[in-house]
Amino acid sequence: MALPIEDYALIGDNGTAALVGTDGSIDWLCLPRFDSPACFAALLGTEEHGRWLLAPADEVVACSRRYVDGTALLETTFTTADGEVVLLDLMPTGDGRADVVRRLTCTRGTVRIRHDWVVRTDYGKVRPWVSREHAHGNEVVVAVAGPDKFILRGPRLPHGQRGHHRDEFELSAGDEMTFSTTWVRSWRDVPKPLSFDERIRATAAEQQSWSERSPGTVPHADLVRRSLLTLLMMTHAETGGIVAAPTTSLPEDFGGERNWDYRFCWLRDAALTLESLLGAGYVDEAHRWREWLLRAVAGDPADLQIMYTVDGGRELPERELHHLPGYAGSTPVRIGNGAVSQRQNDVLGEVMIALELARRAGVEESHNSWALQRALVDDLADHWDEPDNGLWEIRGPQRHFTHSRVMVWVAFDRAVKAVEDHGLDGPLERWRELRDRVRDEVLEKGFDSARGTFTQHYDTDEVDASLLTIPLVGFLPGDDSRVLGTIDAVTTDLMHCGLLLRYRTQTGVDGLSGDEHPFLACSFWLVSALAAAGRREQAEELMDRLCDLANDVGLLSEEYDPDRRRMAGNFPQAFSHLALVQAALALG
């Protein structure tokens, strides 16, 4: 069985990412890209579905881990009765390769090491043909299946046994061994070995230089820096696409069906990530993401999707992998995402916020970038009053969701600002008129005057945590009585053990069976809303509690189960980390 979600840590190379457990096993890795099929898929099954284990063979009496300061280089220290060994895990960046590097260093006594290398392609389904070869003067283990080739290098190679490659050996104080797994296309030759010391130093230096720019005067500055670096690790360096999470099908409801593939680029999540990066002073990323956006959505505005593949592709068919038993027995395991065909009217509002912030930060519009925004806003003007599936990708009937309507207002508002404040061309009077009309409708139909709160959609008195963003996007001031009433209603109806649910699943609005746990981004929104309302003491107390939920290396999943005190949902989750950054900036 896989470890608890919080027992994993992330390493990555800005092309893909792996999850490393406290037991020294890499249980999840897709190569060469975030949305490629997994070659290590034990996270959603067993070791038979692929993993790479390097850890003491004897009982571990203590285990601690940390990221090397300001980097995604992970150090895990294992202590046994006879000694201590440090495992360094990383994926080198900046060289256009796809490598995982694992270095063992014995710092005390003698430690017996177990090495288990189990490669399976197509999400653990296909056992490759494995052989030993000589390449570049050294023996290597090569696994081939279809288009994929994996090369294992090291000073001591494991031997094959029933689809596994296993070995045991001893390390004594001062001993060091470095292993690597490299992916290439199966028809290519085995590439040259890495210069390990050089690539480790260069990767650490690159990431430290980037993270040093993180703001140091905000609350929980160390966790903010870790969150920003985690968001960077979920950004594809070549294409500029930003994935929502590097995993699929980690359950929102253990044992249930709420299992989704998040290894894609949602326009909303990517825009929110960009907002967090810009708010923290990272401007270059805005250029890269805007270019990705231009390529991804190029064409007829009516064909706009809510999500795309890492390279901007539009095909994300959802299907189920029946050969995988799922994390904690949670099935089905899904790849692809059926929500790609949904209508979500809030998305353009988030995109327009991010691009407005980019303009303010000095990112100049090109002819194409503004022409695209104008075309998208004009298309929204023709369809803004249609019902949609909303922020939470409801799989029940479409509704007039209040949050979606607020974000429609945002799209028109930021388009107006682009003309008024930045001198760009556009039908200013039409956009102003639509902005005012949407605002009037939201205040009339989306507000329950009897209770003094905004509602989830126009046909209910239920509330939704997304309503907390109303003051954060500038629709109303943070201390407006209608905002204060909404904060109180959301807190009363959706608070569970001190954390916020997205909405009450018992209403059946989402069209799914089962339940879910508090959604961490919503609680961070509450921090920001409380700060905007002037309730700083409450905001700081909640922020402290939320930051305490991060695991030992500062990572957060999508949801948190306060009853069992464990993480739930895909991990690490961009939404949680970007909302943490925004909350810290709101307090700072």
C-alpha cells in the first residue's frame, strides 16, 4: 500500500515531477512530461505497478527529511541501529534531459541498503524488456517498451528477478554511491552519463537564485518561499504551461469516486498561479505563460476550453484504468478529464485579472495578446448570461452560479481598465454597460437579503466558499455589510473542525455520490477575506492553523481530513499553494 499522502515530497525538473516517500521509494513519476503515462505508479497500486526504492534494508529507528535551502533537492536521513545514511533526490534542470538522480552518503557507522528498481510503462500496465548493456564505457540496465527507454546507471547495478531488479549492499561511514534513471525515446542510443557533481551544483544554484527573490517580510515567509518554488516546479519550462498538480486520482473521498486527473493546465488555476507569482515579484513568468496562453487558445473564441494539455493540446478524453486498484482502494483511477468540455463562465475573469496585473508589472501587450483578449471578451459579451458548471466543475445541472457571474463582471471590468488605464483599444461603452448590468444582476439575484449573504447560485439559499472572493476581486469592498454577512454565513454553514468545505455536498448540486473534506484553498480565501474586512486577529489565527497543516517539507494537498488528520486529494496542489501565497500577501 502507498504511504499517507503527507509522507511524500516533490522533486522535479520543470518538465515533470516525482513523488518520493519517507520510505525512500519513488512511487509516482511520469516521463518525460507531467501528463505522460507513469513509469512508477505504485502510488495508485502496489510495487508491481512500478517504483524505485533506495533505503536501509534493516529497521529504520528514525527518519527526517528536508529540502536543501531554497531548492527542490530533497535530503532524507535514515537512522538505523548501526548507522546513518543520507539520501539526496533530485531531477537536474536546465539541460533538456529527463533524469532522476539519487545519491546515498553514509555519515555514520554501517548501513545495509536495499535497492529495488521496478519499471512499468502505461501506468503500471506494461512490463518492459530489460537487459544489461555496455554504453560509454560502463555497464547499464536498459528497459524498453514501445516508445520508451529507461536507463539505470550506478556503481553497483541490481539483478533482475521476476520483473524486479533487486540488490542489497553495505555502506560504511564516508561511502557514497550515486544512481540515475534516464528516459529517452526507445529508438535513440543510450545517452552519455551525467556529470553528477556539476549538475547537482548547477540545479541547486539555479533554484536558489530564483527563490531568493521571494518576499521575506510576509507572515510565514519560509512557507511562502516553499509554495512559490513548488508552483515553479509545476511549470513546464519549455512550453510555459502550469499544471494544477503532478498527480491523478488521489481521492477527495477515501474509497470513493471523487478521483480526478489534475496533470493539465486549467486556465483558471494557471491564471491564479500567475497572480501569486506576480504578487510576489516574479514578472518573467508572466511573459512565458502569456505566450503559452496565446498558442493554446488560438483560433475561434467560441472554441475556448477551460483546460489544455501541457503543450496546449485540446484532447483530454477521460478514461478509467481498471488495472489499478487506486489509492486506498479509491476507484475509478482516471486519466484525462471530462470537465474539459464544460462551460465555466468564471475562467476568463481570472485570466483578465492575471493579464491586468502583468500590465501593471510592466509586461507590455503585443498586438496579438491584446487582440486575443479583446476577442475573448467580445465572445463573452454574447454569452455571459448562460448558465454554467461553475468553479467547482459541477457534474450536475448547469446553474447561474453567483461566483461565475461575479467573474464575468471581473472580465468586463479588467477590459474596461485596459482601455482606460493602459490606452488599449476596445468598445469601451459596451463593456461598461455590460459590466454595470452584470453587477446589478448579481446584487439582485445572487444576494439573500433576508439572511444578509450572497448565495451559491440564483435558485438556492445555500452558500459556497467561492463567495469569499467577492472582495478579493474588487466587486465590493472588504468591509461592505454584504461581504461581512457572507463571511459569517460561509463560516457558519461550511466550517468543519476549523476548516472550510467548498459547499455542502449533501444538497446534491455536484451530481456525485459520496462526500469530501475541507478544501484548503477556501480556508486561505477566508484568511484573505478576513484581512480585507479588517478582522486581522481572526485572519492571523486561521493562517497560523492552516500553515501548521503543511507536511514536514512544507507541501499541501488539495484537501485535509481533520478527523483523521491526514491530507486528501491530488498532491501537491497548486490551488492550495497559490492561495497560501495570496493570503500571506494580504496579511503582509
